[in-house]
Amino acid sequence: MSETAAEPKMAITVDFSGGLEMLFSNQRRHALSIPAHDKDGKPSNIAFLISHLCKTLMKDPRTDLFVLDDHIRPGILVLINDADWELEGEEAYEIQPGDNILFVSTLHGG
């Protein structure tokens, strides 16, 4: 694929809850159009999405509240279309158009 060709995109919805929304402009729901493939030409997966969210959507500098060593921080639940991501292959899950991915922090201050 040439670099000048338009990269196919896919529409997904990403939700944040449990305080994570504060890292993403205090907005719980984001309708996104993400690249259908990663830089290596492989279908976009959750690992790609996590990196993409940190680079393009997260305005808060405290990325360590969301990721740790390029992986979702312990204490954050991930649901893919209302199913636990552990049932879907976790970071290897290949994102499909129309997917809803929910990130929920189970760590509460107070």
C-alpha cells in the first residue's frame, strides 16, 4: 500500500468510566474513526487502540493513570461490546467496525 493512498478507517465508540473520563477531556463517550490497520498493515487491535488513544485523544499528561509499560494499567476493566476483554483475546482482539470498547477504572480515590 502506498503512503499516499487513503488509509481505510472504521467507526467505533470508546467509553471511559470510573474516573478515567477526566483523562479524556472529561468526556465519557467518544465516537472515533480509527485506522483499520496498524503501521505494519495488520488489522487494528486493542493494543493499537490503547496507543492511538494515548497519542491522539488523551490531553491529560498523566498517561500512567491509564497505561503502564504500554499496557492497560492493572485495575482497569475493559469491555468489548459488553463482554470482558479476557473472553475476546485481550490486547490481541481485532477491532471490528461498530465495536463499543469501555474502559472502567476500579481504583477510586477518596
